[in-house]
Amino acid sequence: MPRILVIEDEENLRFSMRQALIKGGHEVLEADSTDGAEALLAEHEFDAIVTDVNLRGGGSGTTLVEHARAGGFGGVIIVVTAFGSVENAVAAIKLGADDYLQKPLVLEELVIQLDRMLEQRKVRARLQVYERLERVRGARPGIIGESAEWQRVVEMAERLSAIPVRGPQGTAGAATPGGALPTILLTGETGTGKGLLARHIHESGERGRELPFVHVNCSALPPSLVEAELFGHERGAFTDAKSSREGLFEIADGGTIFLDEIGDMPLDLQAKVLTIVEEGVFRRVGGSRDRTVRARIIAATNQDLERCVADGAFRRDLLYRLNAFTIVLPPLRRRGRDSVLLFETMLDRFCAEYGRPAPSLLPGTADALVAHAWPGNVRELINTAQRVAMLCDAPEIGEDALLLGAGVRPGEPSRDRVGDGLVFDFAAGPHTADEIERLLMIQALEHTHGNVSQAAKLIGMQRSSFRYRLDRFNLHEVVKELTP
């Protein structure tokens, strides 16, 4: 429901205007002076202002128009003027008013004119959004953002994507030993879009959409199967290996393999990855002959790999090979109004999926999106847009509709799982060491936003032991819930 501010010093006329606008489906707040109007403008958001030009003893409507526009008011402004004072209305329009009406005022005309101008402004705002989105999408398909810091990231990614994956005869996709392409390391906080950027690098390259893109989540692969998954296996290499099978590196031959969460890769496997990075050579599990592969290798992590090296959890020689080109993705809180552009894009997409009209943003809502810290970065913003698309029925979105921070926030304990602390009532029954260990692991995961490696370090446990207990205590769903 549009909210209208009416400023009129004649009480009877102000009452009639209010009643007509309410009947027309508007919410109305009223003032009899510019001082009262400015106080309301500071406290509330309005879609339109209807003000008399000449206010007895309460300032000038023209001055109010000037102050409102200078303060960033982007809604409709209609001024009302007495017959013979049109020059005052013209002055108000020069200062930012949209139109004027003359007294004696026809209330039906006021409502019709206001509705028409509100609809026109909404359409113009939506067209501006679409034009901006098309401009950004046209320049960089799939990558949304206009901030200077994000543009530098995308420009570097596209320069790297221009390096083709070629075989010995210059045919894209042919395997060749040695001479692997320069690797790319993407770093940044969780949820900043490392996976999206990796795919963009792949698809922006020559024949990128025709060649394979293989996404490997190193933290999600079971330790007992990770080698066979990456490098494949020969028949009889282990129990149930009834036939030979290609690994993910072979599947990615000629295209791109994206090693996500590379910091969680087991140390023994890092040595084999180093060989394939340096020489393009590997062996399947249970195999005796070398195989060659040529693929672009992109790795990503939200960890400090230098610290992991110092802690003995990551090979220094592999780090040097991976970071031939390093791209640091900025957190969303440093990208200015990109959060508004991203939110509008995702809101339009979700509303189209749900068959609902996409609402527009009030000025204060856009400011709230920019001001929010976004601890979960783009992933949190996408969840917020989806929630608004499902729940908001209004044609315009106020700040309250965003429900920023709804749900359990990362780092905050969930009372449903851990209570107020490790307190056990032995009078009600026995409690085991496993129960204590499980609660300790959950609290560590909550503190690290679901990062398994960091949680293991917090409680002094080897990563492999921690992962074993994740299976034992059935905590994988907890990890998924806590990961931003």
C-alpha cells in the first residue's frame, strides 16, 4: 500500500484529501507545516508527497520540495497551489516537484493523477534496473557487479580464460604430457562466488561451453574414496572394483577441473596432485602405466594456505604451483551497491520461477542492503532474495520485509542442539563420553561456520579423526546447515 504524506494547513481540506486518498487505497500521514512534514520524513518512508505551496505560518511548500529532493527523496511530489499563484508551482517543479494541481481541488483528479504518477515512476525504476542488468550481463555473462573492485576481479579472470587448452596439433581438448597450463587460485571468504567465477573462466574461453567443466569439492569426498574419484581405478584395484573407471581428471581432459576447498585435501593426495600439476601425468589406482591429461586447473579456498603450510597441513611446493595466478574475491560488504544489483537480479529470477510479480525496492530498502554486513556473502543474499520472493505479497519492499539475519546466525549457538552449555542431569539417566564429544564438535563447527578443518584444529583433533566422527555421530547435516 503506497504511503502518502499530505501537507495542508487548512484542516477541512486536509481531512478531505486524507479521506479521498485512503478510499483510493493509500496510507496517509499528514502535517500542517513544513516543520511537521520534515519530522515525518525523517521518521517514515513515503512513496509520494502532496503539499500546498503556501502554508500559513509554517514555511513554504517550495522549500519543502527542495529539502526533500536534497535529502534523497525519490518518490512522487505533487504541489497544490491557489488560482493565480501558478508561478509558485512552476518554481516548485524547477526544484524537483513532478506536477501541480490548482485549487479548488478536485479530489478524484488528485487520486487519479497520483496513481498515474506512482505507476510511471515504478515502471521507470524497473526499466532502469533491467537496462543496468542487461548492460552488465552483456559485458560479462553470468557475473553481476559494477563495483571497481569486482570489475578488476572479472577482468583478470577473463584475461586468464583467453589462454586456450590445446593439444600438440593445436586441437582444443587433445591430451599432451607435460607443459600444463598455469594454474589459478581463487581465495576469499565463504560465499563470495569462487565457484561462479571458476565456471565463468571456463565458459569465457575458446569453446568453453562445449568442453567439460568438472567441479570437485575436496572437503566432501570420503577420504577412503578420494584418490579413486580423482584419478580413477583399474579393474580389481580394490573390493567391488569389477571394472576400470575414469577419474575426474580424465573426465576434465581438454576442459577445466575446479578443485574447491583445496585446503581440505589430504596430505598424501596432495603429492599426486602436484605431479599432475607439474607434468600432466598420473596413474589410476591399481594401475601400472602413466596416463596424461591436459586440463586447466582452478583451485579455491577460504583458508590461509600459508598458515596451513606452517601448520603442516598443506604442501608448500603445491601451494607455489597453485598460486601461479591468484585472484582474491572481495566480500560482499566491500562491493558497495553491488548488493542491490545482485538482490534485484535474484529477486526477479525467483519471482519468475514462482510465477509472482517482482516487487520494487523502496529507497530505504536499498540502503539497508548496502549497510548489511552479509557475513554469508552472496550465498546469504541469494537466500534472502528467495525468502522475500516467497513471502512478500506487497508491490514494494520495505526494509522490514528483508528479514536480514533471520534464522540461526553463524557463530551463535543453537539452543535446539546444545542448550545453554555442557550441563548434564545424571539423575535423569547416564551420559556418555560420546555425547560430550559430539556436543563439543557441534560447538566447534558453529564457531567456524561449518568449516571442518578449522573446527578440528580448535579441539586439537586430526582432520581425518574429525571426519571419522562426523560419520559416526551423523553430523553432516549440521555442517550443511552451518555453512553460509
